[in-house]
Amino acid sequence: MGKFIINKTNAGYTFGLKAANGEMIATGGETYSTLDSARNGVKSVETNAPGAAVEDHTVEGYQTEKNPKFEIYSDKAGEFRFRLKASNGQIIAVSEGYTSKANCKNGIESVKKNSVNAPVIEPEEK
């Protein structure tokens, strides 16, 4: 089972989703101003990821899917990445760069699986 990690930074709060093996598989799409808003971001990933379709922007004439969806795209370095869009179209999670599309797709499947009922680890307030 995966877990969400919420971190406090100088600019606010961020979150990431780690797989059971400890690998970071996705991070939140923004920095949140409050802990509650970061929690809402986590809940949005939990809600939207499991049933999200996959839209592959690296294929010419790709089929457009309805939100929520994962979008696969190629970055400037030629690596494959994905972003998860919520039902309202907002980007709620993004991936690292992958050297192959197959690995990127595996990352998407990992997010779908590991986001379900994942515990949330919050920063300790001092």
C-alpha cells in the first residue's frame, strides 16, 4: 500500500504519493497555502486517480478523454511524463520523467493502485 506525504515548505504545503516500495510516484500539482488545502489535494487524487482514463499526447491524433484523466506527454528532454487532471480540469498530480513510455504507463497504474485508501502522513507542528 502506498502513502501520501504532506510536507511543510517555506512557501506552504506540498504532497507526494509514495508506492509501497518507497519510490515517489507522483507529487501534487501545486504548493498549497494551508494544510487543509493540501489535504483536499490528496483527497482529490484519491477520488480521481482510480477511475481516470489515459490520454496519450505522444500519439498523433490521440483520442481526447473526459476528465478526470491522466495525460501522457513528452518533455523538452524527451522523457515521458504524466499529469493527473481532476474532473474540473485542474492538474492535481504530476510525475517525474521516465525514459520509456512503458515505464510512464506503469507509473500511472501505480498511482491508480497506491492512492486508494492510502494513509496520509502529515508534518508535525512545532
